[in-house]
Amino acid sequence: MGIRIFILLIFISLPSLAQKVKWASQIISVSSEYKDPLLGKEYRALHALGRPSKYPKMSATPSAWQSMTPDSPDGEYLLVGFDTTMAIKQVAIFENSGAGSIISVDGLDQNNKIYPLRTFAPGYALSSSQVTYIRLPSKTSFKLKGIKISFNSLRVKGYSQIDAIGISDSDELIENSLKLNSDANAFQARENLGNAINSKFNEICPVVSPDGQKLYFTRWKHPDNLGANKNQDIWVSNWQPDRTWSKATLYPAPINNDENNAVCGITPNGKTLLLNNVYGKDGTMEKGVSFSFLLRTGEWSFPKALKILNFKNKSEFSEYTLAPNGKVLVMTTETKDTYGGKDIYVSFLNADDSWSEPKNVGPVVNTGEAESTPFIAPDGVTMYFSSSGHVGYGNNDIFLSRRLDDTWQNWSVPENLGPIVNTPQWDGYFSVSAKGDYAYFSSTENSIGAEDIYRIKIPEKAKPLTLIQLTGQVINQKTKEPMAARIVIKAKGNPSDTLSIDYDPYVGDYSFMWPAKKAFTVQIKKTGYFSKVEHFDFTSEKNFLQVNRNFFLQMVEKNKAYALANISFDQGKADLKPGFEAELEKVIAILSDNDQYTLLLEGHTDNQGDWNDNLKLSLERVEIVKAYLVSKGVNANRIETKGWGGSRPLANNFIEETRKNNRRVEFTIKTVE
């Protein structure tokens, strides 16, 4: 058994390793942990769980455990557990600061029996920050479920910190599992956007519109900025036919004022801007976030504050990003409950247009260091953010994490975007368009002035999910004119996964993005018109696809009979045939949206067979349709039924091709007397 001190400075590609590395997943017991009423959860024992936060550049960090006092004569200990038990060959202890105070490490088996693994003599540490290894000649005879580390804090002056504890069943160094691989599918060279966008002043916070046609960003101290202090202002550039960005221009009031301004996000239709801060009518600003809406005049509305319940922020700064469905707001803020510095939180839109109290997205993403500049990609699943609390290359790196469920609190382990994007300096503000081809971000490396804006082609593994963009108009079928309507998009098989759009023809086409991997339905609703429902399935698409689709709505004329297009019947039967649901959903929507309407159902047959049998069959057909409507919530008292047998044919009864059109149910919308 020996101690291996190993600090990795260069990352190289490695083959897939057979070793099984497990990181501590629970705190079983701890002698003490540092607490400060002015801080959140920095320095708590929970920061010894999971992968290291400061690596390979190990240093003192709030994202590590340290004891309440630096030098305790009674000693300190940390007892951690693992989510699975296994026989091990090595232990790696990441001593981020004050290395050298460990006196012993013991293992616990499933029955809490203690097995000594290693004792440490004074002076074992070769550096104040190091990875301390225990290497065993063979696997333990027991399955380990926990590790206890005992300390003599008097050995090292000042605080000692533990960032992570890993175990493995192989001889392969545990650190190798942390290497940031580069491969043929990695990012290629970054591209400075040049003088059209960048200047000798600070350019930060790039946000590309979902359609990729506009680039918003923030400039600081530029002489053309508003106000005497030349605070941060919003600038915009347009994508040109020659595939370059136009010379950026200053955004007009009221979006810009004398205070600090920034665009945080844009809705998929490009008609709502999410803006940092709350705008006062007198030109003052407060912490928070606002919406500005594109008006029919082509101007932008005065920013309206979002009311976020119990919103608090100890930090001077906060960033925001809006999910493409417009119902989920992701932000950074610092409270007494954050893991450290700013954390990423999520808030949901309530029925009264307020936003729920922010919830922390959890320790997989958030660390004892500060997280910042989150961006939810147009797929609504992929999040890019900046942090100094995950394994990385520099002061602050950009990471990718994907949402695992609809709670927005379960995320994949963050992936570093690599050394082409990330530098030894501060990197952040990563934004992508719906196409997912290029990303835009801020960096100081090789910049024209201070921070500049760069773009980089996104490799497949770092792209958001493939998206489909639907655009078009809702049109009155009779007049052929566009008209306002409500558009509701639902994932097939998951009705809670929805997106709603209020289409206004005066401000252009409707537009929305949807992940290609999820089949969906689009329902168009307008009072006094038949709802339109169409099904879409692009699950075989591998690349971004833009689809133009107009929807035509038919006005409901009272006391007029309509044949249900998909409600036909087999010869002599009253059973509903597959595909009837979409047609009856139209009827349900009309009755749901119009309390003043009642419904007359009229059943028909062809002329084959006995007249009396056909009359009975026509009544059975309307009754089965009525039963379905009632099962979906329509009051039975609003439905009148009649059967006509074969006395009212629509088509020729001599041949089957036309005769089948007579086996039908018609409905008539009537006004309540």
C-alpha cells in the first residue's frame, strides 16, 4: 500500500476503462462542518459528495468540506457512504486545501464492521493540495459500503478541506475517470465575430434568436451607449444573405435606458423578449426580470415585470433564461439555501400569470462555487451554463447538462465543453439557435478588446435535440383571411407536455419549435369555429427542419347539419371505427367553449336491408356517438338524437363506393332557446 500524489495538468484521449469508480453519495456522520449565517451551504459536508469540484487546478474552495474550526485538539472525522457496495482496490481522497491532516482511513462493511485501510504519518503530504491514494495489493475481503476518514487538524495550520472521496475495484488510477477526453467529434476552432460585433469595449451576453436571424448582446462603456455613465446597453445584429452578421446597432428605448440592460432570452416566435431587471417608469431599475412584447406597430412594449413569488437574491447579479414553452423560467440567484454563491433555480408559470417560488435544481448542477449564465436551448431539454465548481480547464468553464424529467430538478452529470470553448480564463454566456449548428459565447482569449463574442460549430454530442419549426397562419376557410386563434401543441401520449400560442395575424406568422423525437398534435381553437386537430410525426428526422403549415378554420353555422368526416360505419354495424376521436374532439371543443350551444345528432344508413332494421341501426349509431361525448364530459341534456334510417341519403345507393357515404352521423349546432 502506498500514497500516490498525482495532479493532472494535460488532458489526453484514453480508451474506455473497465474500472468501476464510485463517489461518496451520502454523509453518514461528521464531527463538525463550517457554518456562517451570512453564507448558504458553502463548506458543508455535503460538498464532499460526488465528483470533485476543483480539479485539476485544486485549491481552497467553498465547494468542499471543512470543519467548524481550523485546529481542533479533539480531532475531526468524516464518515461517508456509497450508493452500492463492492470490494475495492483503491481509495482516492481529494484534499483541496490544508492537505496532510489525515491520520487514518477505515472501511465499513454492510454490517457496519470497521476494517482499517491505512494510517498516515505526519508529513505525508507533498503539497497543500493533492489527491491522496490508498492502493491495496488485492481487493478487500468484504464489500465496502462506507469510508471513515479521521483527522488531526493540529498537524496542518489552518483549515483542511476534502472535496471528494472515490473508490474503485481496479488498479487504474481513479483520476483517469476524470480526464476530459478530446476526440474527433469535439469542438473545432472558435471564430471571433469581428468588428461588426466586437469592439475594444466589453461585449457579453450574446443571445441568438431561435430562428438564427438576430443576435442580441450587451455592450458596456461604449461611447454610443445611453446615459452619462455608459452602462450596459443592448445591441442587435441581423444575419445577412451573404452569411455574415450586419454592423450591430444600439437597441432603442424603452428596452435601453440609462441603467444596465440585457436580453436574457427570446420566445420561439421572436415576439417576446426576456429582459434583465425590473424597469421603473422613472428610469430606475430593480433586481428581477421583465417581458417586452412586439406590438402591432412594430415597436416593443414597455417592459413588464414578472412577479416571482418569494424571489430573493443576495447577489448583485442574476441571469435568466426562458424555456421555449414560455412556462418555465430558469435563473441564478443567491439565498441562504444555495449550495454556494449563485445557484441555478427554476420557477413555473402559475394560472394567474405569477411565477412560483424558485426551487434549486439540485447538487448535480449546483456546487459550492458560483453557477452563472444558464441558457435553456430551444429543445427545452439541454441547458448550457458556466461554473467554477466542476472538473474543468480554467477559472470558469461552460458545461452542458440535460433535463431528465418534467420536475426540472433532475439533470445529467454536467459535461465540460472542452478546451476549444473553455480557456484558462472566465468563459460563459453560451447561446444556440434552433438549428443547433453554431453556438455563441463570450471570452477574453485573443479578443479585440476586453470580452468579445465568438461563435463555434457545435459537434453532434453537444447539440440540443433535433427540432422541428412549424410556421404559418390560421385562415378563415370562407374569407381566406388570416384570423386570431389559439394554438395548442401536445406531445402524443403525454398531454401534460404542452405549448400554447395566441396567434395574432397582425404581428406575423405563428412559429414554434418542437423536439423531433416527440410526435405531437396541433389543435387550433377559436370561439364560433370548428377546432382543427392535426397530427405530426417527425421522429425519423435527424436535422433541423422548418415546415410551413397553414390551418383553415370553418365557422360554425347554427341550425346547419354537418356530416362528421371520420364518423362512418361498416355495413350493418354501429361500432365506431378507428380514427373517430379527432373528429369528435372538434364537437367537444365547440360545446366546451360555447355554453349557449346544444347538439342534435342524426344517424343515417344506406338502403340495404329491412327499412325498420335500418331505422333501429341509425338510432344505435347516434346513441354510441352520444355515449362517447358524455364520457368526455359533455352534459347529456345538451344532446338530442334522431334516427332516419336510409330515408335521407347523401350519395348514390347503387354502388358500394358511394353507398358507404350514407352510413354516417351528422350533427347540428343549435342555440339554446
